[in-house]
Amino acid sequence: MQIVGVDTYILKLRADSAYLGALADGSAPDAGYAVRPPWRSIYSDRYETLLVRVTAADGTTGWGEALAPVAPEVPAAIVDLLLAPVLVGMSATAPRPAWSRLRDLMRERGHLVGHQADALAAVDIALWDLAGRVTGRRVADLLGGAFREEIPVYVSGLPKPTDAERAALAEEWVARGARRVKLHLGNGVAADLATVDAVRAAAPSLRIAVDAHWAYSVTDALRLAAGLASRDVWFLEAPLAPEDVAGHAELVARSAVPIAVGEALRTRYEFDDWVTRRALRIAQPDVARTGITEAMAITEVCAARHVPVAPHHSVGLGVALAAGLAVSAAVEDLPSFEYQPTSYEVGTRILRAPVPVGAHTMSLPDGPGLGVEVDADAVAALAG
């Protein structure tokens, strides 16, 4: 059976609460795009994403999503102009050969990463969903089987402007059953350690991780890591500039806290370089940036060096979430998956039923394909 259609949908949704939490002063983000110090990346005040629908000759459809938190128009154009014309006519049940052919379209031009990879990730996820629906099997089973039906998760972010408020929110999460939390920091070594202390004092049972959002030099990251080690912190994510492989390798060698990296990487080739150079101890590929095909290749690269894989999940909606869960189920050495509560809430707007979630686990959807039912009418209305 052949693929007969590829459609793209650009969504820009507002959350009931501030996007990715409050700013440092507690205010809501300004409209449009802005940089929010101390973080260097540009952010939107909305949840922006690209959805892709692939249709087979019998009318069966598969859905994919790219992690495109700003300018989803760019990967959408890549899908429409470069990927869709090649994809139409290919098999509806062969996602790996399709991924390989689509990857090669811009390979020699240096476009294995960036927006080209994001666009390919959305299409690849849709192809796996389609293959599962055509054959009546879950993606996790197509990948060789699930190691787990319940995926351990950590709560990502305590989006409050003060340590006292973060501590209070941590207590609330513990009351709801949370066991792990990741703090979004990068505010300076002393400030970050003070936040960890406040949360630990309020919720001593929580396992705490820290995301530094690429904010530190090697010198300051070493100071931070030493302080976190003395506080028995779980891991330190993204401490240095994302291109600084050597700096991360130095930090890994000298830190008692595991260093986690991966959301900025998209290919097995990038991860192979990082794991070979011992520049990370926990790998965090984001399936909405790698696609499912490449994510599974990345897990094997990591497995060869005994590096656990804890997939990243950010502002993606319900399709990206389901893809991340499918990969998480198929990974042997999985510490945890990232649970973004606000992303989860916003993401359910495009689904007919939400993914079952608790404060410390998410259930692997049990339907064919990704196991979630996308509300095509809702998507069309929201994309309008």
C-alpha cells in the first residue's frame, strides 16, 4: 500500500498558565518571541508546533510532530517542498527505508541537523504511526517490544518565581505522588544551590535534578557540580554551551554528579561523538527532534558505551509525547522520561483522549501505532 498524501499543520496555542513557567520576576511573558535571561535561547509566549499527517491509499492516517517551539513555519516548508514530493508513492509500512531516503535528500549539503532534521522527525513519527495502524500493532511492538508498560517520569520544572513558592509547589507534587523533579535553573551557582536547598528542605523525599540551560563556564559548572554532589542531586543537565564537547568531557571526568546532555543533538553521529569522548553520562534525545528511527539508532550507540537514555520532552503536544513514550518503552536502560505538566495539559487539546498520567509514571498507550487518537477536526480548527 502506498502513501498518497502528506499534510502539515502549524499550531500556536496559548496555555492557561505562563509558558514554561514564570519569568524571574514572576510576570507573564511578553507577546511574541523574546530571550529570557539568564537563558540565551529565544522563546515564544505560546506553544508552537508542527504536526504532520501522512495518508495511505486506503485512507489510514498517521500523525507526527516536530519539536518546533519557534518558527514552525520553517520545518513545515521543508516538509511541503522537499519531503512530501519524495514520500508520496512510497510504502505505508516501511518507515526505516523512507527515513533513509528522506535523510539523503540534503545530506551532502550539511543538513542532517537543524530545521531539516526537525521536519524529518515529524514525518518519521507519522510513518511509524501509520505503519502501526495499517498493521494493527503498537509502535513499541514494531520496535521489538516494550521493556515496560509503565514509564517512570520526573516532573519537569517548578514554575514559580521564588524559592519559597517552588518549595511549596514541590510539597504539592509529593502529595500527588511525585518521586522525582527537575529544576530549571542557571541563575548562578549560589542561587541554584539555594533553590535546591529550599526544595530539599520542603520535600526531602524527592529525587532532584538540575537543568542549567547551557548557562555556565567550565569553572562555574565544576563549582556547581561540587555543590550538587554534596546535596546528592540526581543529575546536572546542559551545564555548558551545547557545542562544547571537550568542556563537557572535562566536567564529566571531574564531577561526581552525572552530566546529562542530548536535547540539542539530532543524529546518531552526534551522539556517537559525545559518548565516545565520554562527554555525557545520561543521554537525552528528544524524539520530536530525532524521529523514532534515529532515536532507536541513538539508543544503540549509547548502549554500546553503557550510557543510559532518558528521553527529553519539552513543549511538544500529544503526538510528540506518545512518540517519546513509545521509544521510552523500547529502551532497555531507561532512568526516566520527562513529564512537562503544562505541555501535557496543552497537548491534550489535539487528542480525543489524554494519555494516562500519574505524578511518577505514564502508561504506554495500548492502541495501534502511537496509541493516541488525534482529533483532526480540532487540529484543523486550531491551525486555522
